Amino acid sequence: MSPDWHVLLRAVVGSKAYGLDHAGSDTDYLSLAAAPTTAFHGLRPPTGKMATRVTQGTGLVQDEVTHEVGKAVTLMLGCNPTLLELLYLPLDCYEVSTPLAAELVRNRDAFSSRQAVRNVFLGYATQQFRKLQAHGTFGADTRRRTDKHSRHLMRLCRQGLQLYATGTMEVRVPDPEAFFAFGNLMALGDDYEPARRLIASTEEAFDRTTSPLPDRPDEARVEAWLRWVRHERWRAEEDDDCPRPDQRAAREVQRRLRRGPRRAARRHLA
């Protein structure tokens, strides 16, 4: 990650956050950071792919993924499970949490909406099911991946339904044994029916449930928070303790910009 990106939130995610880790599990990190104000004024602003950076890990520490806050809240508004769960983690998962990040977590209810939660979580669970079907049943590595995808499928079904039914969700599962048992069951053979039934029963549960979630996310509240972040970042950059741009270089750029049009005009008249 670029050193000029200011980290607002850094947390342990993945199996250790879910309570589904084991002795050989990696430690995964996800961070939110605010890019400097001037970065948005150049040719390559931190948006789209440029708004996500990956730091290579070593040993049991996996890569750390960092999203610029503008991209992060956009994904959260779409109920992306990976980003949304960052707002519901157990407190012991947060390694860096600034006051701005704490305010974001306090306003986590602004991101979820009924239809998006249902569609996205069921959609992600269905993607895991398709990965199961694509793996086949041969080889120890395939069984490990089948076990992992099965646990993800079960978690997405449960968390999505919980968020839909209650307006909140638990990231750390209370019964990890049930998840490991389901993963082992799916890894033993080529019978995908238990996973198919789980998705079908979850969809039926969505149909029966009256959700307290609103029809649409509260974009105005999210917009206000993001503008606050931008304002605070700009103020920090204006602080006397921060390095200033070279004023002589800035004046030279301005001089060249002013000369450019006059030269072009003279060439045209000639």
C-alpha cells in the first residue's frame, strides 16, 4: 500500500474472524484507507482497480487488501458480503480503528436494504455451489477446497438470512463444529444435494421472513460520512507539519501552462 494512503480501519478477516480457523490457517487482513486529496486531481485517480491495493504477505500472514474508502462504501452500499462484514466484526478483530472508522461502524445500518441483502447473499452462496460442482472429487487438495467452499456457502446463507431478518449479523459463528461437519460431508463424495437443499431452504426462509430492513440504503448518510472523511484528509494535508509542495516548481508549471496557448496561437497565425 502507498504510504500516502491514510489507514482508517484495519482488521483481521477470513477464517480467524469467522472462528473457523485451525492450526495452519493464514491471517488475512482487510483495510480501508483515505487517499490524499491531490491523488484525485491527476490522470490516474484512485478509483476502480486503482482504488484497491494488495500487500504481499509472508509465512502465515496472507496478503493484505486495502480499499480506498470511496470504493469501499460503494461496495458496501451494494451489500458486498466481504466489505459489509467489516462493519460487524468482533471487537478483537480490529487492529486499527480511527474515530472516523468508529463512526462508520456506528452507521452500518445505512448500507443494507431488503432486496440487495437477499439477492447478493444468495447469489454469493450460489457461486460457492458452482465451485463445488466444478471441483469434482479426486485428490486431497480438491477435497480441501470443497470443504472450504462448503463452509463459505453455509456461512453466506446463515449470515444473509440473519441480516435480512434482524438488521444485524454475527460474523463469528457460534457453532463452528456444524460448519466443519458440513464441509467434511461435502468433501467426502460427489453428492451435492445437501448444499442444494441448504440454498433452497434458505431461499424459502427469506420468503417467509418479514424484514426490518428498508427498501433502499441510506445513501445520504453514507455520502455525509464520505464527505467528512475527505474534509478531514484535506485539513490534515493543510497542516503546517505536513510537507508542502515545492512552490517554485508549482510556479514553473503555471508559467508553462500560460505560455502554451500563446505559443500555439503564434504558430497558427504564422
